[in-house]
Amino acid sequence: MWRIWRRVGSLSPLFSSPKSSILRQDLIQAPYRLNFLGILSTENGTPATIGFFSKEKTPFIAFVLGGPGSGKGTQCAKIAEAFGFTHLSAGDLLRKEISSNSENGAMILATITEGKIVPSGVTIKLIRREMESIENNKFLIDGFPRSEENRIAFERITGVEPNIVLFFDCPEDEMVKRVLGRKQGRVDDNIDTIKKRLKVFAALNLPVINHYTRRGKVYKINAVGTIDEVFEKVRQVFDDCKMIK
Ligand SMILES: Nc1ncnc2c1ncn2[C@@H]1O[C@H](COP(=O)(O)OP(=O)(O)OP(=O)(O)O)[C@@H](O)[C@H]1O
Ligand SMILES: O=c1ccn([C@@H]2O[C@H](COP(=O)(O)O)[C@@H](O)[C@H]2O)c(=O)[nH]1
Ligand SMILES: [Mg+2]
């Protein structure tokens, strides 16, 4: 399952121009290369094995991004229910690792408390484990990738890009108000950590959103309004998305 060959050429326009093929090539470990059809092959031309989805089982992936408290988790729960997606919150997976006393638990707790970003390998392993164990082909990945480094690692390891990216755009004062009102006992729901998370969001997460905006994949949703009002805007995106089976 882990190293099965798959065609990535049809995923997106990234592969259609020679210039962008070079960019994509940079993400793929030697000795693999993209041929002109966007098919992964080894240097002697035989089909390569990379990524963890077979051609038949390539899932529909929506990355769900936005600042702390912008409403990602709230809206993902509603999308999952209305459109049959599996909701994977990277933050929830990391918090589960802390409570299960895993070998990385202490490091993850310290990182979350500081509002910093857990190393890509750790987070991707957790996401991968969930995606492989769940019989669904539609995933919402909430709160990941957090940085360009996260994004590049995910694309290299899985061999896929998200089909779409939802970006919940919310003013900082509203995000702070929502996080402080959440009262779920999270170690990072305090004003000091929120300030750090907002800085990390602007410095490291916005470049990911900018990247996918250039790739034509971002749906920017104004996150101000009631939960139901925001969901009506989200529903429109999924109703109109012809790629979702
Ligand atoms: N549109 C909204 N209006 C008012 N409150 C909201 C709205 N959406 C979510 N909330 C509330 O704001 C808080 C934060 O929402 P949520 O947990 O969904 O945000 P998040 O983007 O997942 O945050 P984080 O990145 O910190 O996990 C919750 O208490 C939630 O009930
Ligand atoms: O991909 C990720 C996702 C999350 N983190 C860390 O967890 C907290 C909380 O994440 P939420 O999405 O807000 O639940 C975040 O501030 C990071 O410290 C991460 O490192 N990588
Ligand atoms: Mg959340």
C-alpha cells in the first residue's frame, strides 16, 4: 500500500507547464522523476512507486485553514455531516498523542503550549495512519499544513495535493474572543499563547494559503457571522464542487 505507483498528472494544472513540472520535480525524491505526461517514473522509465494512495483509491482532500478560533473545527463537523467527509483535525490528533502518553507526547505538549509547530514527520504520520485506517475517500484535513515545510513534506510523502483549500478569514479580535470563550480546557487557550499562535499563523500559515491561492485552489470564506451563516457560504463551495463524488 505504501509504495504503489500512481499517476499524478491529472491532479492539477501544476503539471501542465514545463516550468511548474520543474517545481514539482523538486518535491520528489531521486531517483524518481515526472515524465512529460506527469507520470512518476524511475530513471529507466519504468513506473515509480511513491505516495500512499493507489490510482483507484486517490481520495478527495480538502485542507481547512484559518487562524486560531476562526471556526475550522466547528465548520468541519457540519461539512462532515452534510457531505459525508471524514474530519481529521491535526490538532486533535496531536492532543490524542499527548493523552496516550506516546513517546512524542512531552515534545508535542511543549510545542502546543508555546504555540509552535510540531515537526512535519510526526504530524504526517498521524494523519497518514488515520487516512489508511478509514474507509472513506473524502477527507477534511483541519489545521494542516501549518507551514510551507509541512506542505512540502505532505506532498512529497503522499504524492498528492489537496483538491481544494478552505480558508476561514477572520479578524484577529474576533478570533481572540472566540478562543477565550471556548472553555474546553486546552493548554493553548490563554492570551499569551493566542498571541504567539496569531504570529505563527501570519508568518508560517499564510504563505501556505498564498501558495494554494496561486494554484487556484483556495476558497476564502468570510468567517464573521453566526455558525449557520458561515456554513451557508461553505455549503455553496461543496454544492458547486464537481470534483466531489
Ligand atoms: N461563527 C461563529 N460565531 C461565533 N462563535 C463561533 C463561530 N464559529 C465557531 N465559534 C466558536 O468559537 C470557538 C472556536 O471555534 P473552533 O474551535 O471551531 O475554531 P478553530 O478554528 O478550530 O480553532 P483552533 O485553531 O484553535 O482549533 C468555539 O467555541 C466555537 O463554538
Ligand atoms: O499540523 C499541526 C496542527 C497543530 N499543531 C499544533 O497544535 C496546536 C493546536 O492546533 P489546532 O489546529 O488549533 O487545534 C497548534 O497551535 C500547534 O501548536 C501543529 O503543530 N501542527
Ligand atoms: Mg480546531
